[in-house]
Amino acid sequence: MKKRFLTYLPLLIVLLFSNITQAAWYEVTGTATIVASANKARIHALEDALYQAMKYAGADIGSLSGLMPFLEEDREEYQFTNHEVRYVRVVEKVISGNKMRVTVRADIYPSATGCQVGQYKKTFLVGNIDLAHPRQAVMGQVYKIGDDFSHVVNRQLDAESVSFLSVGTTDYKIDKNQPEMLKMIAEDNNAQYIIGGTITDLSATIVQKTLSDDIINRQFALEMQVYDGKTGHEIYNKSYREIANWPFPKTSQVDTRSARFWESSYGEMLLRVSRKIMLDLEAELSCKITLPQVIAKHNKRLVTIDLGRIHGVRVGDKLHLWHTGSFIDQYGLPRNKVSQSAITLTVTRTYDQESEASIDQPELAQSIQIGDVMHKEMP
């Protein structure tokens, strides 16, 4: 076997290629802070290592959440079937201070046929995250922690996600009871989905010490929702709860935008939660079809669509058009309908957030309307 050594950020990744199976072995080190227990830190470090290896290998990072229940058992070897990660071996496990470092060797077979392969990126708008109980933010004066965490989620989706693209954050209130308002917010920001959330627990537990500083462990519980920008309806929700050491004095004022905060054990935990959110969204939504929409008609041969270069649109892409419309049902409720057409289009020019496409059947161009959608034809 031939060995090739690569440096990936602070991690050492070793790839061993087999000429017969084209398998790849990745040796990666993951780290986590020990708070509740060493076993919990071991699981977090394993997750960190596998995430880095799968992302580097080009595997479906959204499938990582499916492995986590199996990693809860403390073993030296893990073997999986029907997954891109086939085998994991724990090479080394080291505890240094309050840090757990786990080195694993993983056998990964990236799939080229996953449903997310070839899909255009889906756009997210991240809403401000509210505090359910502002009085719990008194310690540290962290009243802005929800707003700052929404910016972290925004950066996580932009920098680390494979299937998504964040269009930024919004100060508008994300209210599930106002779907029409959510539709307007999504349309104004060209977002397919909107993320909202509420921090429900920031309480702290203080262990008093006689001869040393008190130990403060602080909760972080989040209720997160995702809304469809086309309908304004909630399509996904998930709860998160973590605990981490709060290393700041009880009476100090903490700047939740500072590097000191985000490099602390509590900030590290929040970064881990933001990554879990991204991975859960990958698992839940990456396979949903991204539908470019007609936003302008120029003549009988050319239209403009609302996805561009940053979403993965390329010159030469073939698109199949579907007509959209609405009707009132027997109960007087408005309904949307989508009907397949015989029209195909070819992308001829791309911009950052828009593209132009030529109509392959110009004799049918008259039937195309603003708001019609299309899907990418897979080769």
C-alpha cells in the first residue's frame, strides 16, 4: 500500500489507497472538553474526528448523526454496514487536563450517488434567537447571547455546509403564527428556508469550594424551528441541550462577541451545538429538491431564474420546467398546484445569485409564467 501524508488544519490525516477497492483510510484526531463526564467528552471527540474525516473525504456529513447512537458504547472498534463510514478504530485516547483527545482510523467510501449529489444549494435565512427567560442571562450580562449565536449558525452554514448557503441574518421577529409575514421575509431575502429559535435554559449550577474558586457549570437549551419560505409553515424542529463550565467570575460582564468568550469551554460548547444544527439540517433537508424559479422573461428564447453561481448553477445545466398555479378547494381554502410541462431549458449565463436560461422549445415559451419552477436534470 502506498502512504500519503497530508496536513489538514491542526489534524494529521493519513490516506491509504488500495488499487483494488479504491478505499481510503483517514487517521484523524478529535478533541473535546470534559465537563459532565469523560465518556461524554469521548463521544464528542469521536464526533469531531469523524466529522473532519468525512468532510475531507467528500462523504455525506449529514449521515454522521446516524452513527452517534452506536458511538455511545466505549469500544476500540466500530463496524457499520450500509454507510459511507465502514470501519472505525480508536488508535489513541488521551486525557490532558480537562481535554479529551481521541485519535481514530476510519475507512470511508464516499458515495457518488447520494440524493444530495448534484443538487443546487438551498438558501437559509437565520432569525435572531430569543431568550425565553431573560433573568437567566443576568450572570455575565449575556442578554445578547441569542443574537450572537444566530450569527455563529449563519457562519457555520456558510463555511461548513455542503448543501446549504446562508443569505444572512434578520432582525424581524420569526413568528410561527404569522406565515404570511414569514413568506414576505423569505421573498425579500431570496431564502428557501428560515431558521428561528428560542433559548429556554441558561441556568447555572455552582459548586462552592473552600480553598479554591467556585466551579460554575451552565446550561444551554435551545428550541429550533425551520420554516418553508414558500408557505411560511414549520417543517422541522429540534431541541438541543448541553452543559459546559462557565469560566468567568459570577459578577463579571462577559462580551459574547469576544474571542475570549468563544475560546472558552462554554463558547466551545456553543460552537459544537452550531455544528450539530448544521449536521441535523444536512440529514433532514439536503435531499429535498431545490427548485429554481422564473423571475423574468426577456423574449421567446430567454428567462432569468433566481439561482446563480453561488448556489452551484453552471452553464450547460439542463432544467425541466413545471407550471405553478393556485385554486380554491371545495372548502374555500386556497391551494397551490404544480403541473409538469414539456419545456426544457439550458443555462447559458450565470451571475452570483441569478442565471439566464434559453428555452429549448421556443414555440412553447408563451406558456411560461413568472413563478414557474424547474428542477435540474441529472445526467
